[in-house]
Amino acid sequence: MLSFLPMVLSWFMVQGYMALIGLEFNLINIIISTFIFGVGVDYSIFITEGLLAQARTGSKDLLTWHKVAIFFSAVILVIVVASLLFAQHPAIRSIGLSTLIGMASTIMISYSLQPFVFWQLMKIPSYRKKICGK
């Protein structure tokens, strides 16, 4: 559930931003954004794996490597998706904007809120024992 948190919250953020901007969320946006948000789920799974490794062993190495890999992957993806904003067709521009908003929100949530929630859960003794065996 923790790994799915960024995906769920980013959908709400995309819907809110698009409503503020006045863009319609059509079928094509839903399909394309779902594929892109799937990458965001991968990012959150990697963050969760790094957090679990840190909680179990005390080493931040895996989390650091995952964050670096996510950063470079996200930079490339954001550059590619941002190029859609220069399209002449409004639907393609809309796809680029919704995907860009979704990716940015997923990355921000994966880097900030997800670790915060994880460490708050680790303060619960029964949860910590279940995860770490300690």
C-alpha cells in the first residue's frame, strides 16, 4: 500500500491541476498518463525497497543508488514529455501537460511523503518487528 500511495495521490493532483488550468481529461490522456504513471509506481517500489533495506541493515547505500537512478530516469522522461508541450495540436499538448504534472507529483511524493510515512510506521513497535524482525 505504501508503494501505491504516490500513484493515488498523483492522480488527484493531476485532476486538480487540470481543473484549475481548464483542460479536459479525455480518454487519450487517461491511457497515456496511465502508462507514464506506471513508471511512477516503479519509482515508488524502488524507494520502498531502499527504505526497507535501510531499516533492516542500517545502510543507506541501496536507497541512495535507487534515488540516483530514479532521478536520471525522471529527468530524461520529463524532457521527453515536456517536448509534447510544443506541439501545435491541443490534444497532444494536453497529453504532455497532464503527464508532466503526474510525473512531477509522483516523483515529489515518492521522494518526500513516502519516506515520511514509512518512518512514521516504523515507530510502531509491531510494524517494526514485522518488517525488521527487531
